[in-house]
Amino acid sequence: MNELQHLAIIMDGNGRWAKKNNLPRTAGHYKGVEVVRNITIHANQLGIKCLTVYAFSTENWKRSEDEVSYLMGLPKVFFNSYIKELMENNVKVMMIGDKTKLPSETQRIMNDAIETTKNNTGLILNFAVNYGGRDEIIRAAKAYAEDYKAGKTDELTEDLFKDYLYTKDLPEVDLLIRTSYEQRISNFLLYQIAYSEFIFTETLWPDFSPEELDRCIEEYNHRKRNFGGRNETKSN
Ligand code: V0D
């Protein structure tokens, strides 16, 4: 039995991996796409319900024009290579973030994948694209204010506020993994990680493997076994 329902990952270290291997940064991103596929298939086999991956942050627009344009092509690379396999594995694709600022071709590819996989009942593969945690909270506050003005609501609780977030239909984030040394959240799921466990691994994202995911989950289960019932928790 696996109590881990929602795994979130900050996929960092593609640039560092490329440098280490004397390759252009884009080669690191390209390799990273394959790792997303490997981890998705493995997480699905483990019975994890939801995998949220940070593919593109609201800050990533500051990278060079060439790199941004390369990154915007990766959803197409990903689905051309793996959509058949995702269907066979019953994986459902979802997205969080502001899609409207993305190139229209990228939006079309994403909407296609969401539509194609919408009736799948296995793992939810949730891409955070043009996502920022503060941006999400501000949007939620504005949407709530609109509903308040319209007389649709007159109180605000944690449970009611949750429905204004991108993640409203997803389970609580149980575990957040960040690869490649950095021990920061970098504006990823800010509201959702209130009770999450964190694992920071030195492995660079292109080198991250299903075996290492197994070790992370073992560590997570170990923490739960030792502190479960005694620690503060909201989700269970
Ligand atoms: C580069 C490592 C998959 C992190 C993984 C838009 C950075 C590879 C996608 C993807 C990126 C996103 C949406 C979707 C299907 C696939 C992706 C970006 C970057 C930037 F519907 N990998 N990936 N998107 N990288």
C-alpha cells in the first residue's frame, strides 16, 4: 500500500548536466523530457495518483530568446514521442499556470493532449507551465473578490479558498522533490506545500531515475512511519 497520492517535482539541473557533458543547454532539456516520461510511467506503476512537474516558471521568460523558444517546442517533442504510451498506460494530462501567454502552437499541442487523455483514470500528469505560486494566489484572491462583489459568496475559509486555486481538484501535495543541489522552493506550489515533506537530491534532473524515485519514496514512507500520528498534518 502506498499512501503517497501527490508527488511534485522541481526538475532542476538540465543546464548543469549539459555543461558537465560539454553539450549545449538545450541538450540537457531534451534529455530531461525523456526522464519526465520514465518517471511518469514508474509513478503510475507505483499507484501514485498525481505527479506535478515544474516545466516552466513565470521567471523562465528571462532566459535567452533562443532557450525560451526551444523550451516552448518541448511539449510537442514530448507528445509526439509518448502520447501513444501515455494512452496505453491510462495517464491523464493536466496543466496548471497561465497558458494564454504561451505560443499558440504550444497551447494547441497542450489542449490536444488534455482532450485526448481526459477520460483516462490512471496517474494525472500535471504540467506546471508559466506557473508561479504568488501569481496563482493573487489570481485566486482576485477571482474570490469578483465572486464576493457578485454576491456569490460572503465568507472565506481555507476550504473555500482552495477552489480558486489551479489545483482545486487535486489531492494534497504529500512529497516535493527538487533535484540538483538547490534547497529552495522558487515560487513553486506555495499554498499547497503547507504540510508536504521535502526531499532535495544532488542528482541532476537528466540523471534522475526510477530507482532514485524508489529511494525517495522509501525515505518518505520512513518519515511517515516514524512520525505518523505524532506530527502535525491536515491531509490525513
Ligand atoms: C525542460 C525538464 C516536458 C525541465 C523537463 C514548456 C525543463 C524537460 C514538457 C511538457 C520541459 C510540458 C507540457 C506538456 C507536455 C510536455 C516540458 C517545458 C520544458 C517548457 F503538455 N518537459 N518539458 N515543457 N523540459
